[in-house]
Amino acid sequence: MSTHAWTEGRVRELHEDLVSLYEPVDRVAEHGADPTAEPGEGVRQLVTTILSQNVADENTSRASAALFERYDDFAAIEEADHGELVETIRVAGLAEQKAVRIQRALAAIREETGGAYSLAFLDAMATDEAKEWLMAIKGVGPKTASVVLNFHFGKPTMAVDTHVERVSKRFGLVPESASNEAAHDGLDELVPDELIYSLHVLLIRHGRTHCSARGADCDNLVCEAYCDCEFC
């Protein structure tokens, strides 16, 4: 873990160095044009992110495709027979839990809006309030909430997946002992709002390209400048 003190200025330097190592982050290229234009897109992202919990991207895509091919709309998913829904999304793993979480989330949204399957109401909320609302749904943790809020509403909250958490701890952005929720809170406080999405993507790229869990390749300028992990 890096022993250097992190300031806003140093975070900006890290961001610039990661951009130099990889390339600038193009939000539209990563996630398409304005996803808030369609009311149901935020709900779709929430459902897909629940499916993605603890599973590879390929299986998430397969489960999501099967789900939205089988059911015509969110109401049909909420009202679906539990066993049928489980079989539909089984490829995502933990299908029993995820089926319950998806139907619970859809019910919470419908009850909040008076019948609509839209998360547009979150846009008017402060980030902390919106995150609290989502996390009040059992099975929606800080990462799932942050994905929806940052990717689809542009709210300044860092989605901390395994790559972001590993790299952040090795660089000393958050303490090695921090829980995932504490890592979310720490990065939200430390990273300038306008850099949160871009740094999120860049940390993932770095985790996949150089800073892997085992046998990390530290022969790059970013690791040399910011990391003191066991592989450096």
C-alpha cells in the first residue's frame, strides 16, 4: 500500500497519469448516449446490475437477454412466477436470491412512484439521499446503487468493484482494512466529483491490464509512482 498522503491534487495527478497510460475515457462510448432519456433505462440498469452481482460479464449479458426476451415489461417480471423467473436467469448464478431481489426492487419502485417503473425521481435527490433510497432495498448494496446513480444519473458516487477496490488499496487511496462500503465512502469523499466516472473506468482498466490480484505486472509508470504492493 502506498504511504503517500492523498490530496485532491494528487488524485488529479493519478488521473492524468492513468489517462496517459491508457486513453481518455469516453462516457458515450462506454455506456451510450444519454441513458436518462428513456424513463425505464435506470430500472433496466438496476435489474441488470443485480444480475451482475458475483458473476462474469458474459453470463450477466446472457441472463439479461433471456430475462428481457421472456418478459414484455417490468410489470411482467415483478408478477412472474418465482420458479420460472429463477430458471430464466439461472445462468447469472445465485438465481434464487437474484430473482427475489429483482422482484423486490421492482415492487419498491412501483410503490414509490404510484405505479410507474421509473427511477426518474432519484434525479431530483441529493446523491446521498438517492443512494440511501436504493440501498434500503434488501440486496442492493453500495456498488449496485452507485452504478445506477453514476452511470445513469451522473451523480458523483464511485462504483467500487473488485478491480477498483484492489487498486485503490494498493495505491493507498483507501486503507487496506476498509470494507467495501467504507471504500465507497472514502473514494466518494476523496475523488473530485467530475473525475469519479473517469477514474472508476481507468482504475478498472489498470486492474485488468497491470494490477491483477495475482502476479501483477508493475512495470509501468503508474505503479512506479503510486504503488508499493508486494509485486512492486
